[in-house]
Amino acid sequence: SQQGEEDPQALSIQEGENATMNCSYKTSINNLQWYRQNSGRGLVHLILIRSNEREKHSGRLRVTLDTSKKSSSLLITASRAADTASYFCATDARTGAQKLVFGQGTRLTINP
Amino acid sequence: NAGVTQTPKFRVLKTGQSMTLLCAQDMNHEYMYWYRQDPGMGLRLIHYSVGEGTTAKGEVPDGYNVSRLKKQNFLLGLESAAPSQTSVYFCASSGISQPQHFGDGTRLSIL
């Protein structure tokens, strides 16, 4: 069973706009991570937010975490065509070995 | 720096055949993982290893076996391939308290 549910499943916006993706999960976590996957490639780690953190920034990325609602959001500001990819949230649910449970992903398309 | 390397990149098998997928990492990571990715399903953990000589079952281990005889290598075996095992397989590795690094995947079709 999958821990994370992502919303929306697909998102299409114009270049320069902001993109927001949401992730909900079911159990207590050590941390929540976001990954990007370009077509035909492996996943690339973007950002990690720990359970005691509420917000984290990395360049044009902003991640929030609400443990009371068991939800997270990823905001990409000033989107670029190169941001076109699938984005996955993954939770380290305290089951040991830093195992991650992935959501189904959001497919983001940036239109020039 | 190669990171995580998976071989082969593509393979077509007939039902009942066996094969081994190889994953190699050059980052001296303790943890290694095998996932499968199916359309609309995200990634699901097949098996994982917390160090040389150790393996453990993940979420979907049936039909697969693994071995980690050397720290840098993690092998995934299919003893008798079935069409349901048609998927894209990803290997990942991580150091302690570090995020996972992924290979570019092996696309496997079982006819």
C-alpha cells in the first residue's frame, strides 16, 4: 500500500507561473522528501523536510509540512520549461533502514 | 562520478526465463534498494539491504531474490519471469541520514 497521495495527478501551467503540488500521508514520519523524475530517467532528490520542521526553501523550491494534517506541499516559483517532469513525495515512516514510501506523483508540464 | 549504475538498460524476456539485474554504486553507501515503477503506481519497494551481506523484504518481494555480496553491488534476480513483472526497475542507494540516489532504471518486458 502506498503512504502518499498526491494532488493533482497532472498540472499544466505557463512558463513563469508558480506550480503547487500537494501530498498527504497516513502515518507518523521521520521526514518527508520530494523527488523529480524527468522522462526516461531516475529520480533526483530535491529537498528533505524533517518532522519537526514546518517550512524549507531551496532556490525556487518551497516545501511546507503540516504534521497535524499529515500533509505537505511543494511550490515551484517562476517555473521554467526545464521544470517539466514528474514530482514525487516520499515519506520515511520510521520503519527502519530509511525506507521510503512514494506517492503516485504529479506530472507537471510547463508550456512556453 | 558515476553514482548509481544499472545494467542492462533494456531487456525482453520470455515467460519462465530467468535473469539478473545489476546495480553498482561508487559512493560507499550502506543502504541499497530495489524498486519497481508501474504506470500510475509510483515506486514500490521490492527488497533492500542495510549493508554488505544483508538483505530484507520490501513491500512487493514475491518472485524476486536479491544478494549483496559486495558493498557496492546489489543484484536483483527473477527466477521464473512472469508477465506481471513487466515494469521499470530502479535501484537506489543512500548513506546514513542521507537522501536516496537513483539509477536510470532497467526497462523489462516479459512476453
